[in-house]
Amino acid sequence: FARGKSMRQVAQEVDRTEKTVAEYLAEYISVEKPTSIAAWVPDAIFSRIQEAIREHGTDRLKPIFVALNESVPYDYIRLVAAYLLAQDKTDRQ
């Protein structure tokens, strides 16, 4: 992930599903707190998810998914939520 490889590339390299790799990536984001997740979530989608998270919080992903007209994959929502939570923790330190 540190090299900016896509979830698909990492999934092929480690012989795991993209869903599993998305879980690994969310953990990586939480721990490593990268300055950007643009390598994995397009900016336009990031902005939409961020707005939905502001409105609905991160306790449950389904309200965010519904607010986005069920058109944004849960993996993207999970990654943006991990990123925003990691940034919030960094800001409070």
C-alpha cells in the first residue's frame, strides 16, 4: 500500500480477494495515517462520501450507502471512514 498499488494489484500479489484486501487497506490507513487516499478512492467519490459521513457519522455504514443512492461501493465508504477517523485522531494529538 505504501507504494500506492491498487487494491486489485495487491489482491493478485497476496492471493486474496479484493474485499479482504480492502479490510487490510482500511487497517493500514488507520495505523499509517497517509496524507491522502487518492490512490484508492477517486477524489470526486471521496468528497461525496465525506459529505455523507458528516451527515450520518461513521457508526454504521448503511446510512452512508443509502445517502449515496446505493451507488458507491462499501469498500470505498469503509476506506474514507478509516481515513477520516485516522485524521481526526491525528488532529486531536
